[in-house]
Amino acid sequence: MTHSRLLRRLLRQRATLFWAAVVLVVLAGAAFAPLLAPFGPDDGNIREGLASPSAEHLLGTDKLGRDVFSRLMFGAQIALLAAFEAVGIAVLVGVPLGLLSGYLGGWLDRIAMRIVEGVMSVPFLVLAIALISILGPGLAKSMAVVGVVYATIMLRLTRGLTLAAREELYVDGVRVTGGSDRRILFQHVLPNILPALIVQVTLMLAGAIVAEATLSFLGLGVQAPAASWGTMLSDAQASIRESFFLALPPGVAILITVLAFNQVGDGLRDLFAREAKGGSLGVNPVQPVVGSPVAALPGASVPDPLLRVSDLTVSFPGADGSPMEVVQGVSLDVGRGEIVGLVGESGSGKSVTAMALLGLVPDPGRVAAATVALDGQELTGRTFDELRAVRGGRIGVVFQEPIASLNPAYTVGDQVAEVLREHTDMGREEVARRVVELFEQVHVPDPQLRMRDYPHQFSGGMAQRVMIAMALACRPQLLIADEPTTALDVTVQGQVLDLLLELRGSTGMSILLITHDLGVVADVADRVAVMYAGQLVEAGPTAEVFARPAHPYTEGLLGSLPRNVRRVGRLPSIPGVVPPPAQWPQSCHFAQRCRYAQDRCRAAPVELLASQPGPARAARCVRSGELELTGVAEAPDRALVPTEEGR
Ligand code: SF4
């Protein structure tokens, strides 16, 4: 799918195809020079020296009577072989070292980067000439030196790309499934950074051709009488008084070949960039699963929801390459004007669920769902391009780390305006008016002035208000807020939550609030859905779930909240951590950490079912009907205090 789409896009890039054809002609000319060239590279009759172009000698002859056209073809052979030698060394040395340096870091990275900085601090040609002076002239040696210098460039590029790729979700996915470092590097990181490396290779080939010609011209590369474009230029310079024409064929050959490689590189860069932004490269759409949506459950479902998610599953390749599910069959509704809190510890799958809803799970992740419907409109099966109109338009998104989410190079006003320009056909003045209106809506003081400020001039809380303004720009029906208060201090957290409540009231939008903090949910959410190890384990109205949880995990989370009672001893916590997906059992995922676990909990998969404590409750626990779990209740000041419920 991806390859045929890439090919179709490539076929539409006429200029790239033209220059690729030029490269092919040069390659073919070089490869078949012994067959196609009318003369050998050194065949010549000095009495025919400096002959003008003719039918016998298409580009004339040089001072020694050698056919310029034939030497040009053999010169192409040398130029390309030299370029492949240099770039081959750069790839073989630079790419593996860059991968290891970027992925492992530590002493290897420090040593590699000091070497790279040392090499790059000296101008390329000066360094090459110095090294060749030590090693002695000759094509193989000079191009080996060029290759080593290029290897440092390749190392730096690969390291940078690897540093970014290792933080990606799909790498985390493979890591938590027990994938080895070698597998992560060569099966997951390398394929994803390959497009950028391919572009760099084409640009380096062009550079290596120029380097070979330069070094040969200076007498440090190919040695006379061998035919290379550099030695031909050198010969032409020696005869410049008798014939200026001799410099033209090798000069034009170098110009066209270098231009062709550069144009192909630029074309590929455009192609990959367009695919990464709007194609199937890098992210995968939500695939509809065959079958009907799972039955609506009390607690997780509401009548006529704005967002309906049914049987959502996200998987990444496991250690043996088979799909490893990191989110399993999540079904959840968000009602109109409702705030739903999706809570769980790190590794529970809540953020991956949000990414899946937005169609942003990166390759090689796979997303499938029976339904993901927004206001009745099905989103499964939509491409990245088709979902673009939904993201930022009908669904607004707010992430944690607001300062990091804003581009430091643009004013905050520009960044909000960009969303409007992308999703609406508003004119300039209308956009400016709307930006001011949005800043007023999120209570940024002096909006006319502050919209011209840069992100670093904003505090964390104010920057989050800007992010919320961006999310609201197109009047979304649904706001997905992923840990919107995590990076903020407590007083600012409260202000941001109050703002979300106020905006829900004034706009009527729904909010899916993803957080690890039950205190945040208690403050604003109408309904809460608790995730553990990739599964929804409990759902229901917030007040009811807090007062009387139906799942031991929810009880554990509530028990570990700091409460406004006199604390005696250490704050309670749930023993252990969320196990990685590779260790999730078929039966209850929480059994390992559950104080109420019995043999029957480990006997078979546990379904999310309607649960006893109330009519709108659901829990994934075989004992939920018999356990009396301890909850908390909201005090008038919104702080959380224990209920009188006993066990
Ligand atoms: S099914 Fe058993 S192990 Fe799982 S949460 Fe319920 S009581 Fe605990």
C-alpha cells in the first residue's frame, strides 16, 4: 500500500523523473563505455591534437590527439566509481556508528561526537589534502579519505535521526514487549530514518563527484594519463591558450551529473516529506474490524454519544514479530457536553488510546476498531489526509508540556493563526480578530500585545492557555486533553481545570481528559474510565466510582491519593508496577498485584461487565459483586476524604 502510493506520487514528480533519467544515462554511459566509446581512453595520434568536433571525433581531440568524447565516457566510469567508494565508506561507517551513538548514548556517543566535531571544524578540502599528503596521491586513497570525512557527516545525521526515533511510541511499544536493542535498531529505527539517509546519499554522491574532480585536477586523485573528469580539466587548463573548448565537455559533464543527483535528492526529500505529513508513511489509519460493535455497557456508554469508540485495539510487533496488543478492546463513549476522565498509571495504554483515536499511532503500530464515530460519522478506514480535517477541526487536542509543544521560532499569535489558516478560509483580518477573541476566551491578558510574544515569554500556565486557544480555534466538538496539567504547579493546575470547565459551559464541547491524576478527574469529570494494562477495568459516574469503586485497581488508586486527613505513616500505594504487554496474562491483568486475587481470577479472561454498585457502572472483575471496596467522597472544598464505607 505504502510502496504503491509512493510510486504514484513519484510518477507525478515529473522533474524528479527527468533528472533520474539523466542519472541513468550517465550510469549507462559509464557502465558501457568499453562497448559504446568509439576509441579507447588513451588512444590518440598527436598529429590530430586539438582537432575540432567532427563526425569522427564528436567533441574533438585533446592536445595528444585523444578522443574527448571517449575520455568523457571513461571519465564518467571513474567519477562514479570514486563517488560510490566514498559514499559506500560513509554509509558503512557512519550509519552503524550513528545508530549506536544515538540509541545507546553514553561514552560511545561522547567519543563519537568529539571526533565528529574535530573533523568538521576543519574545512573539508583542507583536511582531505592534508590526509592525502600523508597517505600519498591515488584515486583509491583520496576517495577513502573523502569517505572517512563523509562518514562523520553521515554519523551525525544518523545519530540525530536515531535520537528522535528512539523516543517514538512504536519504539516504546517494541521495548516493552521485550524486543532486543538490535531488533529495535535494525527493524524499527533504521527503516523509519531510511528516507532521510537515502536523500543524504544522493547529495553525497554529487559532492563526491565534485571532490574526485577537484582532487584529480590538483594531482592528488587520478594520475595522468588516466581519463577522469578532473584530469581532463587539468589537461584543458594546460591547453587553454590553444583551445578553450577542451574545458567545456568535462565541466558540463560534472555540472549536469551533480545537478541531476542533487535534483533527485531534492525530489526524494519532497516525496518523503509529503508522505510523512500526509501519507501512510509513519502512521497507520484505524482499520475497521469485521463484525458488529460490541454491546453498549452501562458506565462506558451513553445514549446518542458525541464520540463512540467500540472494540479499539492497538498492537505493535512483539519480540518474535507477531502482533502484541498494547490496547485491548477499549469501548467508551463521550456524551455531548460531557467530560470523561480516562485514568491509569504510566503504561496503562491511555495515551496510546488517544493517539489511536486521532489516527496518530506510528508505523509499525496497527489500530483496529469496530467503530470510532464522531457525531455519527465513522472515522475508521480514513487516511491520514482525511483525518487531518477532523484533527484540529472537529477534534481539538491539548498535550502536556505546553512550552515544548509550541514552536519557539514563531509568535504564539502566529501559531494560533496557522490553525485557522489550515482549517478555514478566513481572510487575514478575520484570522487576527479570531486570535484575539480566542486569547480573551482563555483569559490571556492583553491579547493584542501578547499574541506578538514568543513561547519563551510565557509561563507554563499561560502557554497551556495558548495551547487550549489553538485547540479551540475551529470550535471543536470534542477536546482531547492529554495530561494537560501534569507539567504545571498546583495552583496553575486548578486555574487550567477551571478554564476547561468554563469552556465546556460556554461552548458545549465534550472533553476526553486523559490523566494519571484522580484528583484532576475528581475536580472536573462527569464520568471516569479507568485503564489498567491495556484494558478498561472500570467505568461509571465519577462521584459513584469515587464513593464506591467496583474494581480493586480503582480502590488502590483512590487509596494512594493524598487526602486532607491527618496522615499516619507512609502514603499507601499499589505494590508493583504495570507489567509490560509481553507479561500480560490471558486472565485478569491485575491479578499479580491484587490483594483479593483468587484462583478463579487466573482461570480465564475477565470481561468488562455491568457491575453491582450502581445502575450505570461497569467493571472487569469476577469478584466485583461481592467485594466491599473502599472509596473516597468529595468534601465541600473539593479535597478528597475517605468515606465511611468499610470492607
Ligand atoms: S478478577 Fe480477581 S484478581 Fe482481578 S481484580 Fe478482580 S479480584 Fe482482583
